[in-house]
Amino acid sequence: MTLPDLTLESFRRNGRVNAALLAGLTPADLTLSDGRGGWTVGQHLGHLALFRVGWLGLISPADAQGLPEVVEGDWQNFALTERDPARLAEAFRLSDEAALRAVQLAVAEGRTFPDPYGEGTYQAHPAHFLQHIIVHDSHHRGQVMSLLRQGGRSAEQMEQLDSPMWAIWRE
């Protein structure tokens, strides 16, 4: 595999990890919080969905059109509107396809993405958007897993949830 192929494969595996996590959640899990004012599991997942749709809307608006919106509000103040983990997984899958499509088209056309905030975002290479999604997802998945454990999942239940996610990286 070439290095660009590995980047794309990593992005696809990240999507599969998200799907494995969502497959192990119940609607009740979405309400778990730390009890100290932090985000709920659902808010973390909603933030991930909003991140994809929001950035695509800025850097590749055509690819953002028609994507499911599972939150209402803006980056700082939003609420999860979709409570079914399977539908959340589908929203993630569709937005990942859109992100991949946007990056592949930008690469094929030899261009970068617009820089809406003048920060140099994704200017070195369009694939940085995919890398950003992977890192961002990993950060929030860790928080979700912590909230699930704090919410009362046993070590065995956590292992059942965690094992399918790690198996993807052993292929």
C-alpha cells in the first residue's frame, strides 16, 4: 500500500471504529454525563457529527448538501436531535463518505480547501481534513468511553464494547 492509500485506509477504519462504538450504545447511554457540567455521551457524538457537516459546509459546500443533521444549534450551543444510535451511525457514514469525496476531488484537481478563518487550515494538503477527523474522533471517543465507565458499565461490559473497536486495527 502507498502512503496515500494508508491515509485513506486509516480514515475508513476510523469510521468503522465509530460504527462499532455506536453499535454498542443504547439510547439511554446518550444521556450519561459526568454530573459536573460536562457534555453527555450524546453531546460528544453530536459534536462529532456537527464537526463534519460544519467543516464540509465551509470547505466543500456541495459535499455538505443533503447530509443528515443530527444536532440543532451552533458549535458552542447545540443539542442532539437524533436519539437512535443506528441513525447516528448512518449520519457518520454518510458524512465520512462526503469528506472522503471532497478530499479526493481536491487532490485530483490539485487544489487545497478554502481557508475560512485565515488560519492556514488544510492548506498544506486536503488530506489533513481526514487526519483532523481521525484525531478529533479519537479524542471524543475516549471521553465517551470514560463516561460509559463512570455511568456504571462493568469491566466486562467495557471489554465487550472495546474489543470490536481494537480488532479493526489488528487487520
